[in-house]
Amino acid sequence: MFGKADLSKDGDNAMTKKLAGRWVGRTWGEDSVARADSGSGARMTMLAITCAAVTAITAVTPLTAVAKDTQLNVYNWSDYIAKDTIPNFEKETGVKVKYDNYDSDDTLQAKLFTGNSGYDIVVPTSNYAGKQIAAGIFSPLDKSKLPNLKYLDPDLMKLIAGADPGNKYTVPWAYGTTGLGYNVTKVKSILGNNVALDSWDILFKPENISKLKACGVSVLDAPDQMFAAALHYIGKDPMSTNPADYREALAMLKKIRPYITQFNSSGYINDLVGGDVCFAYGWSGDVVIAKHRAEEAKKPYKIEYYIPKGGAPVWFDVMAIPKDAKNKEAALEWINYIETPQVHAAITNEVYYPSANLEARKYVSKDVADDPAVYPPQDVIKTLFLLKPLPQEIQRLQTRLWTEFKSGR
């Protein structure tokens, strides 16, 4: 990579002198230069040297300009990368990574739609990526520079193609489900040992969720996730385009609003670990992270994640390169690096989200690979429904209804 080349200012001067000397030697020959000791011969010699220096500087300058472009700006979800992912990439490529976080797709989308995001890699959820692709936000991928795409699961790539036809713009970072996270110890002490924790009834029936308010109820601040689950629960298409369905879902949601103690899309991990909430409608890997952190801290309670029976949302977070990216070449290197099986396995081992990289699973720790909360069994996968791009008018409706729901009006 360019960052490995020594193209500092002193290096430029040394290289210019070397190139100029070589040019003069090749063109004039040492004897010719020696004989041109006066008059026009001397002037011609000086002209040749000057031209050689200019030519050498011109040849070096573009390389120097590229060499300075050795920072990659990445914008990704929080708690979503292994500790050694960035250091190893920097060591391998010479490219420095500036890594920033967000906690909602709406935050990312607002930045992208300004037309000057400042990032080379972003990681939207596939249903949002579909909208952004339609809006012309991303650059198509040069797949000739992405040999590690060969490791991707063709069946999962077909699913992603629902948002990105032909997989032209995106490559999956990870995928997961949205379901129910519990402080099992506290919840069972309130609802009883025989309670069915893998049921949407815990969240959507007021008589159940009301009992958990005292120990803390958290739901994602994500209207697409909440409305999809609510629509599914009331027997509607989770990806409905009928405005009446959303109003019916809102009416049902309003019945549980008094018992929700926070809307949170990232901090609920620590809240579960710290015992500040006992229930979270959240993302699979986040709850599993909380489970392991609680175990490491030797907390006196158990945290578990459940995929509700009958179906739940499944989603893919995908890497994409904005059209205004300043370092597209390094962005392609990053994508290919992430799809190295050992690299992606290390991420899964740390954040408990699986990847679409089939080869990577061979390197995933056995306890993670065997965890159904991370890798759902096939019979469960068949019940999941993929979040897809929705028409703009439905997106606006979701936003309005979500504001109404959160306000408690």
C-alpha cells in the first residue's frame, strides 16, 4: 500500500536528485556533459538538467499526493468490532483508520443525505441501504478488487439483493435478529418460573409488561424495528404499505407505552449488565454481549436473549462506499480485509453477531458458533422476516407515528 513507501519531503528531494541524475546520464552521456564546458553547450547542459528535474518532480508529485491520502474514515455502529481489527488493518496496509460510531440508522442517513458525509465506509442496515442506493448515495463496488467475496453465503446474498439488486453496492458486515432480552433472574421472580420468555406476549400484552416497569423496560429507538414486530403481532404484513395497518399497530403500542422506561439503541447493553433494566427489546448480539459482560463481572443474575416463536425481524448491516468518499481505494481494501475469514471470525467472537462469510464460521469459537442466539437453527430461520425498504410515504408515516408514540399522547 502507498503508506508503506517513504515519500516524505526529504525522500522527495532525494528521489528528484536521483531521477535527474539518471535522466542526464542516459540522454547526454558522461563524455557529452564533460565536453559541453562553455557557450551554447553549457546552456544546453543546464537546460537538460533543469528539464530533467522538472520531469522528475512531475513524476514524483502524483505519488506524493496519493501517499498523503492514507487515512480511512469509517462510520459504524457502536460495540461492533474486535479489538485487533483496526490495528491489524493499519499494520497490513499502512492506512490509518479514523473510526466513529452512531447508534441509529436515522443518524447515519441524515449525515449521508447532506451530500458531504466525510466518510469512506459506512454500515447502514439493509432496508435503509435500499433507500440510499435508490437516492444515488453510494459508489458501485469494483469487485475485481474484492477477491474475498468468494467466501460469502450465496443464499444470504440473495436475501440482501432484495435491498441491493445484484449486490452491486454493498457487502455484509454482520446480521442478526431483533428480539427479547431479559434479566432472567429478575423477570422470573416477577412473572414466575414457568413464564414463556420466547413469546411476543411479554412485550405486547399490558398485563405482562406492566409488571416489569419497576425493574426497567427498554425498547429500541427505531421505528422500523418496532412497527415491523407490532404489525407481525397483530397479523399484518411486517413490511405493510397500508397506512391503516400502521395506525392499528400504533393503537396497540399505545397500550404498552406507560410501561416503557426508556427508548435506547445502544446504552441498554450496560443497563442490562448493571441491573438498571430487566427487559430489552433489542438486537441479538447486543443482548449476548450483555450476557457475557455480566458473567465476567460475576453478577448474581443471568441475562439471556430469546427469538420470539412465530417469527421476528432479521436484518443485515452492510458496508458501502459513499460517492463523496475521499479514499475509495483504501475503502475497497478495508472491505476485502474484513471479509478475510479469520478477521470476520474474530469480530463475531467479540461482538456475537454472525457474518455472511461461510468460511469464517470455521474460525468462530465453538461456544459462540453453537449459541442459537448468535446462529439461529434452521427451523427458526424459516420463521424470520427480513426488513426491506419501504416507500417514502410509509417512512414518513412511521416517523410521525413514532414521535406520537414516544410522546405518550
